[in-house]
Amino acid sequence: MSEIYGNRGIEIAGGAGAVAWDSTGKRYIDFMCGHGAALFGHAHPALVTALNEASGRPWTVGAGMRSPQREKFIEQLRDLVPDARVYLSNSGAESIEAALKLAVALRPGRKRILALRRAFHGRTLGALSLTFNPQYRKYWKDLLPEVTHISPENAAEEVDENTVAVFIEPVQGEGGVYPLSEETLKDIRNACNAKDVLIVADEIQSGWGRCGKVLASRVLGLEPDITCFAKGVAGGLPIGVTLWSRDLGDFPVKGHGSTYGGNPLVCSVASKAYDLLKSEKYPEKAARDGEAFRSAIKNMASPLVTEVRGVGLLTGIGLTVKANLVVNGLEEKGILSLNAGPMVLRFLPPFTALDEHYDQVLVSLKEILEGLEK
Ligand SMILES: Cc1ncc(COP(=O)(O)O)c(C=O)c1O
């Protein structure tokens, strides 16, 4: 294994719901969830059943052949965008690559691609060109397509007739958990409508119910042209979804493709996950739990906390100390969390986290912040 990820020194051996345990038997409340991919928690019984059933059928079918499991899942996605076209891939970055290629193909002759400061869209070359952090880009900058990064507030005025698309995370995740304002999004939408420019919503971290609706954009009043999902869509199995309305058009023939994208195994689990969003009302629960969690953190009134931000189950806490100090302290107390930049602590709890898990995280967080004050 490459050493790019560092090593937290934990070997995860098992998990159920919002709890994971390591190979020594130590238990953790998992509010990191594999960078948000275990959105339904670990080993959700309904997803395990769906996976078991799917494992006895073909795992993969050749491109150009139909699969009932894939068709069912695509039909479900049409609840979100009627008569949608869908391109299925295997990761967030791939869903963004697809959206970038699609947008360029749909707006031939235009050259300008806009993304936002603090944006994170992935690390393959196309996605990396849209990602803001210069540290992530520096070794490959000669290979990257040109993208202009602008502040969200200036985005509307930067949109012109030469612009292909604006890429937006409705709630910026890796960049520090910054929800965009409804007003800013409305201005961008109006500017894009006036110039026939596409809006691509990267909902890889914020979407699929985490922020209170299946489409996070809609929580903030935005109707994007193209939407990208990944992470929790199939409960943590690899998948990327690129979704757009049929009347926009399509890729040019042979313009894109993937061997594994849309495989029946993953589509079966994604389809069950979508059922759960509806039957268990997980997005609504996410909105309630996230709001209560953030309000309890604000009530701690810690002098080390500069701001508590977020929507639904995506929470960021601005700190006056390095976030990793808190991440490490929580880990010692049996809680998994992560950072979002050097000074922001991030929590990505699963839908299935219980009140007792939130309570334990709040108690431990308070103890750690008080300890760091001294
Ligand atoms: C908003 C956003 N876009 C894109 C990606 C890239 O997804 P992946 O790591 O699956 O390629 C991520 C991953 O964290 C993300 O949070």
C-alpha cells in the first residue's frame, strides 16, 4: 500500500451501525464512517441482505447489455430528476470526470470552466483541475485542464458566454464544511440561465440524504443541471452517479465508458439503499440529528470553538487549535472523527447513530476541549 494516507494505527476488524471495533477489541463510535461512505452505518441488515442476494447473480454484465438491477436503480433515480439520463461509475472522482466531459461536449466551442475557492472535487486529472487546494495540484499542474477558481460570492459575475459550467459543492466538505448561501446559489443560477451555462452540483459528500434531502442542492434551493453522487450511495460499495435531464443531451457516441460502472452487484445495494432513504425517512432524521448535535456543540460555548457549521449530518467545527489534536483525543476516547483542513474538526455520523452515541461524543468533545484550554 502506498503511504499517501499516513497511518492512524487502527485496524478495523468489524462494525455494526455507528460502532466499529478494531482487532484488539477496542470499540469506537464511528463518526468518520470511511470519509462518509458508510452513510447507513456498518453492516446495515437490509443492505447485507441485498448484497447477499445479489452475490448469487452475475456480478457484472458487459456494456450495452441490460440488467434488471441497474434498470431498477436508474428508475429510482428518476424520482429525483424525471426522465433523467444517468451515467454510473465507481467513485466520486469518476462521477466528476464524467460530468466535466459531458458539460464540455454539451457546450462545444466554449472554453471557460469555473469552480469555487476551497472546492474539493477529487484527485484524478479532470477532477483535480476543479479542486482548489494548490498543494494537491502542484506536481501535475502542467497536465491539468484550465479551470478558474472564484469565490462563491463572485461566481455570478464571472459567468459569461464562453463559460461551459460552474462546479459547486452545495455544502463544501473537505475545504472546511462551508454551506453556500441560498442567495449566492440563486445569483449563480440566474447568471447561468442568462448565458446558457451549466451548473454541476458535486453532492458526493453532501448528497444522498446526508444533508436532509436526497439532493442536497434542494435543501439550499438550487436546481442543478448535472448532479454527482458517490460515497454513501451504495452504503460504501464503490459507485459514482452522474445524473442529468434527458433534454440536455448526451455524451457523444463512444465518448465515455467504464467496465464496472453500473454493475448489478453494486446497483442492487444502491437500490436497497434508496428504498431505505424513503422507508426509514433517513434524510429527515439526518436533518433533525444534525441540528440537535450542532446546537449542543454551540451550547458548550468553548473558547476554542470559533464557529459551528454544517447541514444535516455534515458538521464542521472551526477551532483555534489544530483539529488533529482533537481528532487524536477523541480517538483515544473511542470516537472516530476527521478534520477538514488544519483548523476544522469534522463529524460524518451515519443515519443509524443513536442518541446515546451523540451524547457520548458530546461528553468526550467537551472534556477534550476543556483539557486543551488549560
Ligand atoms: C465533494 C467531493 N467530491 C469528490 C470527491 C472524490 O471522491 P472519491 O474519493 O470517491 O473519488 C470527494 C471525496 O471526498 C468529495 O468529498
